[in-house]
Amino acid sequence: MGSVPERETVVADEAVQSQKGKAVVDVKRLSCPEVGEHVTAYLDDELADDARRALEEHTRGCADCTRHIAQFRATIAAMRDLPATSLSPVTRDRLLSAFRAARRR
Ligand SMILES: [Zn+2]
């Protein structure tokens, strides 16, 4: 066997590439805290179309929220892997609130 060149794992950074100074005028501009408010609904696919679009619009230009959502997604995925009995809805709720609080500082 020959030696295989090692590759560094590239972290997917989907939304941090459209900063070409496009004048995107959006009436429903979301702020970062607002994105934080809606992120669970967004990930649960419970957001209305225009709200979802506004959120995606925001994250496209905001690396902070992109990272935040990625963290959220990972956390939710991790929670899904746990046995249902080990995590009560209250605990889940507290985790999510903690995330939101951390966002606000
Ligand atoms: Zn943001």
C-alpha cells in the first residue's frame, strides 16, 4: 500500500460568501436576537415562508448567526440521539433558553 495524502476536513461554511456589496433592501430585516428567537421554529420547519426567507437572508450576511444555527442544529441532533426518557421537555427547553441567553449576553 502506498501512502495516502492526508486531507484536512473542511468545515462547511455555507452562508459566508455573499458579501459583494449587493444592495439588498429587505423590509423585514431581522436583527441577530430576532434570528435567535426564530431559530428553533426555523429548524423545526415551522416558520412561515417569508419569515424563513428573511431569516436566511440575514444569516447569509451574518457569520455569527450562521454559526449559531449550526450549533443549534448539532445540539438538537445530539438530543435526538438520546433516549427519550433521559431528556424531559423541560430540560430541552432550558437548554434552548440557555442558548438564547448566551446570544444576548
Ligand atoms: Zn446575525
